[in-house]
Amino acid sequence: MKAVFKNGGKQYIVQEGDVVYLEKLANEVGDTVTFDEVLMLDSKVGNPYVKGASVKGKVLKHGKQKKIRVYKYKQKSRSNRLTQGHRQPYTKVEITKIG
């Protein structure tokens, strides 16, 4: 059984047993998370959400993604050169039940 759910402004297509990297959640490691904003369940499409459907998962770990470099530069101006780094936090979730 496949489902499409919404979290953090993004949509994820999953099935039971999948491991998904989501935007950081406030839950602790080992907690169960329920996502109620299910957009599609198999071929059943909701308007906007499927009533009574939910996706449950288990939080495996929290972490940060690989660092990216952001370089800002303005031509013909020596003072406006700026290098920044950014690491996006994530939560690793294993999908346990779709129903």
C-alpha cells in the first residue's frame, strides 16, 4: 500500500518499511509519529485530504545534512564578498503503518 502525505510544506510518497528524511521534528528518538495530512492512499484521492487516513512512523535519529557553501559576490565592489555555510537539520523516520 502506498500513500502520499504532506509534512513541512513538502509531499512524500511512501510505503510500509520505507525510511524517509524529513525536516526536523520535535519528537524524541524512538517516539511514534502520526501524519494525518494524507493526500492519496493507493488510488484513493482526497479533497484535499483523505478522511480517516494516517501514516505512522518511528523516529530513528536526528542529524544535519552535508554542509553547502553559499558565496555572495557583487562585481566591481571588493567589500561585498561573503562566504557562508549551511547544514539543514533533518529527522530520519521509518514508516511502520499506513491506514
